[in-house]
Amino acid sequence: MKKLVALALSLVMLISAASTALAYSPEDPITIPFWHTRGSSANYEVLKASVDAFNETVGKEKGIIVEEIYQGNYNTNVTKIQLGSQSGDIPVIAVTSSAHTAMLLDDNLTADMAPYMAETGFDLNNLLNVFLNVPAIHDGEVHTLPYVRSTPVFYYNKTMADAKGLTAPKTIADMETFCKALHTVNAATGEVDTWGFLMLEDTSFIQGGLLWSTGSPLVAEGGTSPALENKSLLRLFSDWRRWVDEGWCQPYAPTNASAECTELFYRGKLAAFIASCGSLGNIKKFAAENGFELGVSYLPYYDEPATGSGGGNICLINGNSDEQLRAGWEFINFIMQDEWVALNAIKTGYVPGTKSVAENETMKAAWAEDPNTRVAYDQLAWAYGNETPYFPERMEFVQIIAAATSLLIQEQSITPEEAFEQVQNDSAHLFN
């Protein structure tokens, strides 16, 4: 932590940001609450470092104190913001997931940052295209910026793969061959020694990314669902259940599924899985501690390379004074500079969201040292934001699919056709 803060402090002198005169001053500072979702491990470490660095430099100079407050996961944080908007107990700055964008826009909870961006010379076009083409940036207004964004990647035990002369899969068909080859069963007991693959249920993020690659995603402009109309969801349901029935794909656990998955992987009981690139820092660390080399590759695709991008955005919250919002923007502007974008990515695995970061010396050095850390960034070239297109009922639709997935994969009590029909019936009211 101290090393990271020291590095940031040495870099902050390179960052300049002009702003209009503010009513607060070093002698009479303003405190800005920052509600976030980054409560532990590398996530909290890099967040705390950024807050401390800001408070000791730009904040100290201008009279701004950012107070970071952990509020739980995305759902909890958004709920607290919604409730707080009624009572007046709201943050100035907040982290929210891409999947909650429609809800916040509908409730008019996010402030337009465009005026403050214009005053400070922030170049919006420096954001990667996937983060520009979102509902929160429209008609000259900017309501969120990418902060801890991620994309699903294919993690695998490279030591196992190398031993069998296997290279990372590109397509879903390649993935089947790859994972089957790494699946092993004890000849004496018939018990599985190493599962070939495990796919977690994360409808909007993982399954949504796979559906993009079919050309028929979950939702489309105009409030339709190509995944239902063209039956790409049935295709995915059928493949996933077949993998489980064939025995080389383990069903996800009923509780603590992500933790159970990574624990199996660290113990050498699982060869490959799909998860967020935002977990790369921790997965890399624990793989090394357990004595094997980690492999990271693009999300396997069906018909064409494609994926989704989820994770967290940062925003200013309506209901605060212009003075508070201006002060909040100072911090957001600070952490959106390439040095902090790079450090955030290096420390955690989240994707850096700017074009210019590719020329940042800190980022280039990290990519050169470990090419795995660049996979997710490169994959953004064919990614779609999970909040795109705007669909107010997205969260309800995702929950309906997740419920059917649980019966199909985790409980195995219904067929793919029955799961698909259940989704059609339960979501019909969303598309009429």
C-alpha cells in the first residue's frame, strides 16, 4: 500500500486540471462522501491509495477531502442511493454497476458531468468506444464514466495444457475439445480427479457475452429479445446442459459458486473456467502459490468474436449542490488520468478504459512483463457494454433467465426446451 501511494504521489505532479474558482479553500475545506463497492484485498488497496493521494495533493491544494465509505456490493450500493435520495442521505460520488445504469437514469439520480468536463478539458473521446456507446452518454450529457469495468475471460491451468500440447481455445467448439482433453477420472474409483470446465451463472455478464457472439443478444434496440426470437438462448442452454450431462463440465455450486470454483481451480481439481478479468490479480497470485502457471485467453465464441463488458462505473449523484458536484468531479478527473487508470488495472485486473493508456509507460511495462494482463483490454475491441442498448426491464429479464438456469444446470430438474419455454412465458410481459 505505502509503495503504491508513494508511486502515485510522485506521478500526481504530472497531472494538471484547470477549474473555475471554487467556494471552498484549504482553510475551509469541503468533505465529499464517496460510496463504493471495493471493500477488500487489491480492490480496496488501490481505491484507498487513490483517495489518499488525492487528499494529500489536489485535495489539499483546493480544500477538498474525499471520504471513502464502503457500502457493499453493487445491488446494496444502488439501493442505498435510491433510499437516500428520499431522505437526503446521499453520496457525492458513487460506484454503480453497468447493469444498474437504466435504473439510475430512470430515477434521475446521476448528475451530468459534461459541464465540469468541459471546464477541465477532459477528453471524452479518449474513452474506448465500448464505454462511449452507452445510454448514460447521450445528447451531449455524460452521466457515468468507466471505473472498474471488466470483461469475461477464459482462465485455464496452463501447466496442465502445456503437458498435453494444448493451446487456448478460440471458438466454443475449440473449448469443448480443449476442456474434454483436460478432464480426468480416477480409473480405480471412477471419481473425477480434474473437471475440464465450469461455467458460473452470470446471465448478463458471462452468458450475455456468449449470446453476443451468436449475433442474437439478450436485448436489442426497440425493446426486443433476439435471444428469444432467434432461439440463441436455447442454443446456449442446450450446449451447457449437454456439457454437464457428458460429465466434463461441473455444475456451479448452489451457494458461494464463485469461491467454490476458484478453490477447485487452485487445488488442481478444475482445468478451466470463465470469469471476470477483474479477478485476475487474485487468481494469478493464488495460482502461483499453488505451483502452476496461469493461462488467460479471450472469451470463446460461437459464430464471431464478441463479448460483453460489465463491472462498475463512477458517477456524481443528483441532489447535491453545484459546489459539492464540482469538488466531486475534481476527484473523478484525478482518477481518470492514465497513471491511475493504469495502476488500477495492474493492481486488480480491471480493464483500463482509455485509448491513451496503451502508450502509458507504466501500463506498457506491465503488459510486457505479463501478457495475460493485456488480454481483456484487447478483447474490448469487439465488446459491447452490458448496459447497451437501453432496456429498463433488463434486471428483471436477467433474473428470469437466472431462475431457469438454476433449474436446468444446478438442479438439473428441467430440460433445455423447458427452461427456454419458462423464460419465454415468464418474460412475455416485458416485450409486449
